[in-house]
Amino acid sequence: MRGDSDAPEPSGETVRRLAVEAGKFVGVEAGESLPVVEVCRQAEANGYADEEITQLLADAGVRHADTVTVPEQGGLFGELWKPDAGVPYTDAPTDPDTETPDAVERFRNWLEQKNNDDAMGHTYSRHTANRRYARAKDVGRHFVSEYDTFSTVLVTYDRGVPDDDEMVAEHATGFYPRKVTRTRRELLKELGVYREYAGVSLLAPKLGPGGDDRVPYPDAPNDGVVTTHAHSFYWIPGDVSESDFAPLIDATDADVHVSVQTHDSSAVTTPERVADRGTDVDGARGDTTALPHEVGNNLPMLKTLVDARGLPRYAEIWCAHMRLGTDDSLDTDGVSLWRPMHNGRHTSRFREIADESYQSDDGDESG
């Protein structure tokens, strides 16, 4: 224990667990004080509704506290703790006449082991998806507060379905070749925003032509099977245009679409579709733009209760392929789905801004 805190220690076992786990994410150890909002975020990440969180805090005697003391972990993590919402956790639906691919069985076993170890900070958990969504909203708030005028840019990449002899994971690795990252760096420098912009890229599942729920067995035809698309999200000081990002179109063999919005910070209000996905905590943290909503739309685990096993079948199988990677191994990190952009060799402005708001470290979370 590094120090003593005057903040109350929660009495309820569930809130004590939430406080310990939230403390791990923000670097607060047992005996130190932790903002209650971090406990709320931790609860939301694990599937609790707002009213349930309020009741949990009340039952633990800390409903009106600003901070709590993180308790010792002790024996708090003997088994996976799940929301008491009366909603049972189930695997993703499987048609009775459809065999579950071996990749999915291995992936589900890996997730089960993660849950048994209470290791919820991996890419394929609701917990991490919620954190990433929250970080995107906080980056947006930073630009609202720091710049009179700023722009948000959404770039979408679509490479179609994999070739017949191309693995799903191999296809996913081709979205950000060196030419794309080099072109991005050059155009941001020409705009004079390279040291100030913030950005993050991600990969997400998509059904190919046909659009039904067929899934990629090892020898499946690439008609209606799951594939990958990609997005890059930018927050940029000042006013930019879609034509400024035209060089990205020529830097890749993907179909590229660019969408730009310019914002007057004095007039920014949180769009309803963003507010509807958040919590009461969001209202206190300030307004943001619609761009985080697009981030959230491409974080499939936001739609689950616990982890990727709760996804629709095609999305769960996509996750299995991404985790197994091009080497078909759970011993390596798989395909990285979330990539904060770097403004220089060692600095990531996205991480820097989000970390100022008590968010967890981003790192390479594909493992």
C-alpha cells in the first residue's frame, strides 16, 4: 500500500471489486483515493445500467462521495463477476445445423480463460470497448475547449472481400501500408497541424457481397462472408477540407471515402445519438461532436454484455480470426484492431489527451 486516503472505503463487495479493477486501469493502488466516476465507468464497462450503478453505490455507502479508497484486492477475484441485471450471459447464437469452426472454439476458450483470470482489459471485451469510446469522447472535448475552430475527419477504407487463397486476418493487415502512413504524415505537415492533431485508426468487421450471416469457414467462397473495413478518425485544429485528404485515395488500393466537418467550439453541443450512448457522467464532462459516435459504431464489443462471445455470429468469427492472426496462434498478439496515431517517433497526441482525463493507457491492446 503506497499511502493512506481519507476517502470512504466502499462496503459492498461488487463496488469493492469495481474500485480495485478501476484502480488498476488508472494507476491507483490500494489505500489511495479514486474518483467515483472511475468506479461508474468500470461498472458501465461491465454491463451495469445507470440505475443499477446508482443503487450499487448507495448500497456500498458511497453514493454521494466524490472519491473512494481503493480496497486491498484480497480474495475479491475468485470468480468472474457479472452484472446482477437479471440478464443471463449466453454465447453468440449458433444455428443448430451449423458446425462451430475450430477457430471460434479456440477463441471462446481463450476468452473464458481471460474471464476466469479476471483479465477484462483485452481488445475483445466490452470493458475495453467502453474505455476506447470514452477516450474518443474526451479527445473531442479537448478540441472543443482548446480551439475556437476545429475539424473532425472520418476516412473510410474498403478493400472488398479477401481473395480465394487469402486468410481473413491476412486481408485485414493490408489497410495501412507504409505508403498510407507516410502520405498521412506529409499531408498533415503541409496543413501545419502535425504536432497538434489527434487521431486513431481501427479495423471492424463487415459482411461482404450477399450481406447475410454466412461466415468464413477455411474453404468458404467469398460471397457474403465476413470481411474487414477500416476507419481513421482525426481531430484537427482549424478548418480543413475533403480535398486536403485526397492524397490518401491514391496511397492505397482500397476504396476510400473522406468526410469532414468543421466546428465552431462556442456552438458545439453533443448530438443526441452520442448522448444516448453515454451516461450521466458524460453530461458533467462537457460537449463533444458526432465523431466519437462513429468510433462507437465500429467497436462491436460495445454491443455485448461481457465480450466477443455475445456478438452476432459473423462478428464473433471475425474476432476469432483477428485474435489468431496470420500465424493462427493464441501465443502471439494477432491483428491489432486499435491504433492511436503518432505525431512523431515517440508521441501520440490521442493518448496524451485521453490520459489527461483519467483514461487507461492505450498501448497495443490486440492481445
